[in-house]
Amino acid sequence: MSKQDWIEKLSLVEHIEGGYFCEIYRAAEEIETLREGSARSMMTSIYYLLTDDRPIDHLHQNKSDIMHYFHAGFPITYILVDLMGQLHKIKLGLDLTKGEVPQLLVPKGYWKAAVLESGEYGLLGESVAPGFDFRDMTIAKAEEIQAQFPNLWHELAAYVRT
């Protein structure tokens, strides 16, 4: 299948972070949190697609843990900055002999970006608990990331939306 086939068959739309997505599940049951608006769904799940014309999931941070599952296409490289300010690069894909992983947990509070480095597309799924809410996401701003991580700026600059 082509990227356009995936977009059409899964009813994907452009995502603010980059790429395309479609929410496929939102738990009806909610959990109380200390976050703005308080209650969140217990869990949400989406399809997420990076393509050769929208290859970057721009740097952002979430207040919930997110599990990423590789489904199809070409591997996707995750750029993570953990709570201690350490940079990690992990490739989500199915070729274990090349060090790829088929699923990846990104803990809450980590800065993350992802990039499709080659190929037409990479399709993955994401499960978020407590469920995703746009109020729980922070999109990176260049001046803030540069000030917070001056030694990593050369690695992160390409993934910050301008």
C-alpha cells in the first residue's frame, strides 16, 4: 500500500505535531487527575503516520506515558530527552537484528520527536494513559529548548517547529 492508501483507508488527517493521525479509541471511563480540567479518559489510542512529505513529528512533551507500536512501512527514529536531560535515539521498526524495537514506551515528561529518515511512510499506533488531551501537550519553542538544553541544541534544532 502507498502512503495515500493508508491516509484514505484509516481516515487520517494532518496532525499539529507533523504527520497524520486518527483517534481510534477513547475509553468512556474517566480518571480524576490534578491536571487542568481534571478528568481524563483512562486510555486513548491513535494511528500515526509519518510520510516522505511530512517526515517529522516535531519536538513536544506530554503529561502521560505513551506506548508506540510499529505497524508498517519504514522505521521511525525517536529523539528523546529524558528527565535528566540525556539524549536518546531509538529506532522503532521490526528489524531486531539492526537494533530496532517493535514498541517503545516514552514516559511522561520526556521531550520527544520522531523522524522518518527514509522510505515513503512509517505507520505506528500510540496508546496513551491517562488518555490524551491537547491541554497535556507542550510544543517546543526554539528559545526555550535552546536555553534548557544548550549542549543538545545542535541535535534538537531540526525537530523544533519554527
